[in-house]
Amino acid sequence: MTAKLLLVFGLCAFAFAAPPHALFDRALGDSCKAPEGTGSCRNTSACKGISYPTGLCPKDPKDVQCCVEITCSASGGNGFCRSVKNNGCSGGSFVAGRCPGSKDIQCCIKAAGPKPSPKPQPPAWPACWKTLSCTFGQIAASSMADRLAFVRYMQTNFFGKLNAGNQFRAIEGVITFFQKNSLGAPESWVSYVDAGIVEGIERGGAIALGMSTEDGGNKGSALWASFLSRKRDGQLNDLDTHDKAWSEAEQASTEYAVARADAKFQRSARERNWYWTTQLFRWIMRNRGKAITALRFVLFTKADDFVNWLTNIADAKPAECMSETGWFFAGQLDGLPDLGDLNELRKILPKLKKCFEG
């Protein structure tokens, strides 16, 4: 019994101490020699070339064979020499006379996969109007006259189906102001800001109509899609709910647009101040009650009618007047406006009141 135990322990010690080559003639990854050259013992599934089912890697599993990889080429491209009988050429075809060895060893050329389809390009401007697929770059490169026509085209030809055929008159008013004052030429800060707003409306409309799922990276697209879908479904009949949804979508697309503009252009002091005065309009849309209360103390008693007029996005005139007033006011400031300062509100509101009463 003692002698047997010593024998067992001795064999175990030898097994753990000896290198793998001492136990097996070949191990996975070891070099091996075959008629066509030197290779290595590896799984047949990992062998691109010739694998030999004969005992060139003895005592290994059947799927570990000597693999010799010899590159070859033919008119169909580049490949590896393989055995017609043992290896085959899955997904390709053999070409004789390109490899060393017997007639069984031939060049396996894999069939080239189909070329990827080129990414479809958006239609050119203004053809993209018809599919609501105009890019930010296309809109930014267009004139204010063309953008005004585009916004009107969307409302007339698409947004009526969403019960929103007049919901972007305010955007028309802003663009009209730019056009009249020769502002927003292509490749300018104002142009980029306006382009981002128009793009958000367009993409939101395409999503709401089921024409596209692409938001263009514009944060306002999804909110405009929600606004238009809810408008179609009769969910925005309450004025406060309507104005909150509209202003939030416009705010998101504006912030996206300003970020793009700031990344390329340096704002002038007037542009900077004008942008901050436009925030007053959005704040009033989201805070109608507070705005009415404040205006009663600041300026006049017809605050309700004034706020309803100013925030009527179905009319272009108030937005045009607000843009003109904001631009004038922005040119009078040395620093950023403080919209919480009643004295500054007293400066901007009389001009707006004049538009309202006119």
C-alpha cells in the first residue's frame, strides 16, 4: 500500500512540475510542421488556412489541428490557401494554381460583401420643404424672406392637419422684423438663432405627422411634436396650458439655437441684450397671472387685454412689435438688462403699449 501511494504522489509531482510538452506531444498554440509549411496547433474554427486532420497535434482534442496560414491572391481578391477536401471555402470560391502543394490545396477567395448603401442626402432647398426635411445648415444659409415663406408654407400645407395652421404667426412676426431691418444675414449670430427655432418647428411637425423620427439634435423638436400632437387631439384648449406648452417648446429650440450660434460667432452687446429681452415674452406666456398683476401696478389698468394681445401667437403683429421694442431697448443698455427691475420694465412697456393701442 505504501509503495502504491508513493507511486501516485510521484506521478502527481511529475505532472505538476513538468512542462506541458512532457505530457503531450503538442499543446494548443505550439508550432507544428506540415507538408505546406510551419503552422501552429489551434482550434479548426480559428484557422483561416489549411488544417490537417492527421496527427500533427497528437493527444489534443479533435478540433485542435495543425493550422498553416498561407496568403494568396487572385483576380477576385486576396485570400488563404485551404484544402478543398478537408476545409472547404465557405462564403467564397476556390482558385487553382495559386498555392503550393497538391491540387487539393487551392486559394480560397471570400465573396466581397455588399457595399454599404450611401447615407441618403436631404433634398436641396427648397425641395426639402415638401418633406419637412430641411437641415439646420440649409435653413441657416437661407434668406429671411425664404424662411418667412417656409414658415407660412408649413402652416398652410401641413399644420392645418394638426389644427395648428395659425400657430406660428408669432414666428412670422419675428422674421418680418429681421427682414425689415436687414438683420439675420446668412452666417451671422441672429441667422443661426432663428434657424434653430425654425428647424425645431419643422422637425416637430414631421414627427407629429409621422413623416420622420429625426430630431436633428434640436432639443425643441420633441416639445414641438408634443405641442402639435396635443393641439391636434384637442388637449390645448385651455389658454394657460396652451401657452405654457408653446413657450416651453420655443424656449428649448431657442436655447439649442443660441448654443449653436455662440459656438461659431461672438455676440454683439446688442444681440446679447436683445436675447435677454426676448426672455420677457416667454416668461409672460408661462406666468400670465403674475404678469397681469405686475402690469396693473407698473403701467395701466387694461393689463388683461394687453397680455392677451402680446401673447397671441396666432397674430404676427405683437411679436414683430415685441422684437422691434426689444431691439431698440437692447441698444440703450450698457450691461445686461434686469427684467426684475421695474424701472427697466417702465422703459420697455410704453413702446409696447403704443403698439397695443395702435
